[in-house]
Amino acid sequence: MSKRNQITKYIKFYEVTIASTIVILMVILSAYFFLLPNLWHATFIYDQQKHVTEKLTVVRQKDSQLSNLDVDVYKNALLQLGKVLPESRDYVSFFTTFDSLEKSTGVQITKTDFQLGLLSTQSGRLSKPLNAPAYIIPITMEVAGTQQSLPLFFSQLQGLTGRLINILGVRWNIKQDEEEMHVVINGEAYFYPLPSQLGGVDVPLPKLTKQQEEFLITASELRSEDRTQDDDFSTIEVGIKSLF
């Protein structure tokens, strides 16, 4: 029997097995090159859809929360906080605050030392505590006043009408033969640089505590009072409208 006939006989004998093997290999190769990529793509689309759905849920919640906010309260509070806790060192606001305190309380601020040189640098005693976003400016002031004016001065100094100053220590200098008292106050002022970037649209809004909400309302009310006073001043008529 020739070799050719042997091969033909061998193929006919294993014809079913060979055909089945070829079909299985074709199915495997087709699945690997065509089916699996589609499955991976479908899985990727599903994950993306899930991620987008989660983002959309957060955005809807955020939109609902923002819609329920009192815009005027937050707007007034932000403007007032910018006055109390400025974005920069803003040493001019110190003088404005001191001048306002002198006029409203009757005391006399005889000396102030808040290290103007440090206000233009990041060195020296200007510091930022860990886990605290606000920078600290050490401040010392000497104040002269009466028994009636000094308590009012301390009360307004701790208010939110001017630059925020935290009192750390007080030294009294009282002379029996003088009605006027002298006080040396050590404290800290602050400034708060705003972030250069805001969170994404899908970032949830931070939840305010009850104390923070009360603080915002207080700041907003103070801003409204300031605007009312400004409006009162703006209605004062001066000069002559017409010369004829």
C-alpha cells in the first residue's frame, strides 16, 4: 500500500475527530479574538455607567441642597467674613478696626505692635499651626480708658464687626490717683487664604455643624446692619441742589 493511500485511510478513520478538533479550535479562536473583547468592552461600559450614575446622584443631591440655601445669608456672611478674616495680611484693616474701636468705645489705643515687617514675608513669627488653615499674626496693643469704656472695648474687640483679634493675655496698670487705666493686651490676629481651586461639580457639599450655621447667620446679620447704616448715611443730603 502506498504512503498516499495510508494517509487517506488515516484521515478517513479520524475524520470525525479531526473535524471536531478544527471546529473547537475555530470556536476558541473566534471567542478569544471577537467575543472576549466585546465582553471586556461591555464590562467597561457597565462600570462607566455605574460611575456616571453615582456622579449624577451626587450632583442631584448637591443641586437640591443648593436650591434650599438662603443665598442672601451666605452672600452677606461671606462679605462679613472677608472683613473679619481677610484673605491676605491686609494691615490697613488693623488701623481701620482700631480707629473704629476708639470712636465707638471712647478708649485711646496708645501703641500697637503687630510686626508689620512680618506681614510681607513668610518668615519670623508668622506661623500656621498644623491642621489649621488660618495664619497667625501676633499682636500687642496698649490701651488707655476708663472703668466704663474698657469693658465696652473688650466686648467689641471680641465681636465680628472688625478684624478678628483673639485675646491671649491682659496686663493692667491701675493708679489710684488717676481715673484713666492702662492695659497691655497680647493677642493674635488671623488671615485665611482662600483655596485656588474649588472641588469638582460632583464633589458633595461639606455638612455644616449647628455651631457653624449659627455663626453664618450671625455674620450675615452683622453685614445687614452695616449695609443699613451705610444706606442711612447715603440718604443724607448735603449742599445746594440748584443755585437758582
